[in-house]
Amino acid sequence: MTMEHGEDCCVKVAVHARPLIGDEKLQGCKDCVTVVPGKPQVQIGTHSFTFDHVYGSSGTPSTAMFDECVAPLVEGLFQGYNATVLAYGQTGSGKTYTMGTACKEGTHVGIIPRAMAALFDKIEKLKNQVDFQLRVSFIEILKEEVRDLLDPATVAAGKVENGNGHAGKLSVPGKPPVQIREGSNGVITLSGSTEVHVTTQKEMTTCLEQGSLSRATGSTNMNNQSSRSHAIFTITLEQMRKADPIMASDGMPIEEMNDDYLCAKLHLVDLAGSERAKRTGSDGLRFKEGVHINRGLLALGNVISALGDEKKRKEGAHVPYRDSKLTRLLQDSLGGNSKTVMIACISPADINAEETLNTLKYANRARNIQNKPIVNRNPIADEMKRMRQQLEYLQAELVLARGGGVGSDDVQGLRERISWLEHTNEDLCRELYGLRNHVHSDPCEPELHKTVSGYTKGEGLKRSLQSTEPFDVLMTDSVREGNPKDIDDEVAKEWEHTMLQDSLGKELNELNKQLEKKESEMKGYGHDTVALKQHFGKKLMELEEEKRAVQKERDRLLAEVESLNADGQTHKVRDAQLQKLKTFEAQVNGSS
Ligand code: ADP
Ligand code: MG
């Protein structure tokens, strides 16, 4: 059985046909129910019904029921999906046997005990990663009254023969009656019923046993009214992901819970007998006054009709959930936020044929009910998550607005430095370009000079030009004429050139240091301010890009100076220059 995430999901209906029991055999009853081999189809008389599953008789063995119908619901609880299992059918058809509501000694294990085992198995597997909280409640709806089967006083009183036939009416003085409440979020809750916190399977089983005992004792006192009561055993599973999950010791990948907090409920419902309580009479006639229909089951039938009829549903017909306590309590289980399975229990005996047919008709309509299960997150946890994100964002904004630490002013300063370095680089480039032209071609060619001047831009370049231009003229002459005095000037020129490169190297060094500082500051902020990290991450990348451009320029410059030297400078000059450039290079490399 697959259940879709957040999508419409129909109520699944399974039929459980029990074998003929002792009494029926004694009466010589015949089996009047046929299961179509290999198909989830039941035939009775001329009627044929198809369900999601058919167990018992010649259908699927009953032992497969839990794995196919209930195990996926237990699994769903851990993903935050509510679930409901309803056992429907006439008295004696096997509802209590199927659900395992009454814990009796014997080999058969019903759905509730198996669900508990599956639940605790899974908890055991996940306990290193998730904190679990389990609560159970067990109530009975009898004559439109909700009885708390786990109320310690009721449990005690139920054991006492009070003689008035109203054990269920006994209540502790001052204790408010159990009431059904609807929260502002539409969630139905019971107020005043006992919710027992349990930590072990044993404790949970004890709750089931105690509640069943209370119900059974009450029924004896009330002339077997248990067939008129609905019993609802509810398990609430809360999960909170641990802050520091412990990894599985075997190194196996562990299951991940996507949410920090989840809460889901599993309702296990043993409904009242579906048969109409006829006035017993030899004539077999049904007298209107003698027919008592359980109000809960009647309302349930009407809810199923309203929900199961596509036409009515599209017209937005009223669903009479409020007509009974049962339908009110199961509002979410039918047409709402729950994955729901109904198990229709039937007797195969021919004497029950009419009730069996009614049960199959009733259950068949339930298959049309569309539920909408959703993951039940804690609304407060959701709000907290949203607010935490907002806080992070605002913190980032604040840091930016203050300009403190890694503010925009710093970034602007770095930008300006880079810009200045770029211009200085251009100056050097321009200078070298001019120098090379004087060496290799007609030094007086105006066109070239014009081209070189074309590089002029910005304050940095002007500054550079002021310091280098007089040398430029001297250099030009010295190279052309080649006299010793001019060589001295040339050395001076090279010296100036190298000094400039030196300062460029220092600037780069400084820039690298600042970038490093910013990077480490960024790392400090990274954990709690995602927005900030992204913002400065981008800025940092831009700066790195600019740094790379400056370094590239420097390398080009270096190459040009070297080729220039190879092209006929004096060894003395070249060596001095290379030495300086190497120092410069070492500085830059050392800091990047
Ligand atoms: P209900 O709760 O619907 O009134 P019970 O669960 O009490 O019915 O079952 C009535 C009787 O039938 C019990 O004696 C029970 O042991 C027996 N019974 C029910 N289902 C099965 C089954 N699948 N196999 C064998 N016996 C069953
Ligand atoms: Mg029963």
C-alpha cells in the first residue's frame, strides 16, 4: 500500500472474514461468503464487492494484514502523518479479535500489540538521532458519553460490583467530564481524558490491558453493552531531532529526519457492533420502536455517504461530523488529515448473511472517501524557524548598516587601493613601453609617443608621470648616444623604476594581508549569518579577481623588463634590475 505525500489519499478498506466459530458450527451454519481466488473480491449471494484487500477464508492469510495495512501507517507516524485503523462489523464478527483490543492470553496477536511492537522497534533504531515522547489515551464512547478508560479512579471503580448497573457513570467528584474540543486550528482534542506518558512497550501494553479490563467490567455490569460502545486507543508520537545525533556504530548510513519536530497520532478504533438491535420476537418482525441504531454508527454512515459521494462532495455538501461524538472525534480520520484503513469484519455463517451484506455495503462506500494527510509539524517550531531566519537576515543588515567589522567602507577602501595599483601598473607599463621604443626604433617618432600617451588616465597615473617624466627624457638621450654619463642616468632611471615596482609590491602585499583578514572575519560570521556570508563572499571574489588582474599586469611588466634587458642593456643595469624585480616577486608571492 502506497500513500502519496500531501496528496489525496483514499480510505483503504480491507475485509477480514473469520472462520465459522464453535457456536455457528453447532447450529449447523453454512459458509455463505466466497472470496474470488487471487482477487480482493467477495461474493455473497448474487452480490459481489471489490476491496483493497480480503483476508481470511480463501483470501489472503490474515497474518499478512498487519504488514500490508498497518505497518505503512506506523511508518508514516515517523514522517508526521496521522493514521487511523477502524474495525467495523456486527457483534461477534471478530473486531476485537482483529484489533487485539482485549488483551487475552493466546497465540493470536492483534493489530494493536503488533503496532506497538513495530513502533518500539523503529524507536530503538532511531533513538540516537531523535528524542521520542509517547502518550496513550484509551476512551470509550457509550450512549454518547465519553468514558476515560485510563482514569485511575474508573479503573478502580470498574472492578467493584456496584449493583446499579452503571459502572460507567462512576466518576471522581470534582473531575470534569471528558469533552471534545476543537482548537482554532481545527484540530480535535479530548479534554479531561487521561494521557499516560509511556517509555516502554511494556508500559503501553499495561495501558491497553487496564483500559480493556475497565471496558469489559463495565460491559458485564451493563448487560453486555460493550457491543454498543466504541473503543478508541490513541498513541501520540512526538519526535524532536537531537542537536548532536550519535552516528550508528556499525557505520551504516542513518535515516534522516527532515524536520526538527514532528507530532502524529495513531487512532486504533474498535467500533460498536453494526447490527441493529432488534426486538427479539418469534415473528421476526421489526418494530420501529424496537430498533435501536447506534447514534455513532448512524452518523458515521452519513459521514461516509457525504464524503464518498463524488457529486455531493463537488457540491460541497454538508458533512454531518457533529451528529455524534464518534464522528466528531474521527473528523480528521474521515476526509481529513489522516491515512485511514477500515477493516470490515464479517462472519461467514449463513445466519449472519443479512448483516454481512450490510457490512460489505457500508464498507464499500468508505473506499470513496478521499483523505488529505499532511505532515504534522509543530506550528510553534515552524514559527521559530521562520523567525530565526529573519533574525539572521536582520543581523546581516545591521552589520552592513553600521559598517562595523567587515563593513562596506573597508571594501570601498580596498577598491580604491586596487584602482590606484592598477594605475601605477599602467604607468610602469607606459614607461617601459616608451623605453623599449627608444631602444628598438626611432625614439623621436611622434606617433608612438601619442599611443603611449593614450594610456593616460586617472590620478594614479598622473602621480606616476610626475615622478618619471624627467628621467624619460634623459633615458631617451642616453640610449641613443650611449655615452658613460648617460649610462649613469640610465641606472638612476632603472633605480626609480625599480623603486616604483617595489612600492607596487608592497601595496600588493598589504592588499593580500587585508584580504586575508577579511576572509577570516568572514569565516567567523559564516555560521549564523548566511546572508552576510553570501554578500561578502561575492565581494571577496571581486577583490580576488582584481588582485589577479594586478598580478597579471606585474608579470607582464616583469617579462617586458627582462626582454628589454636581454636586448642590449648593460649587464650592470640588468643585474641590478633583475635583483630588484626578484625581491619584488618574492614579496608578492610570499603574501598571496
Ligand atoms: P467482536 O469484537 O466483533 O464482537 P470478537 O472479536 O469478540 O468479535 O470475536 C467473536 C469470537 O470469534 C471470539 O470468540 C473470537 O475469538 C472469534 N474470532 C474472531 N475472529 C476470529 C478469527 N479470525 N479466527 C478465529 N476466531 C476468531
Ligand atoms: Mg468486540
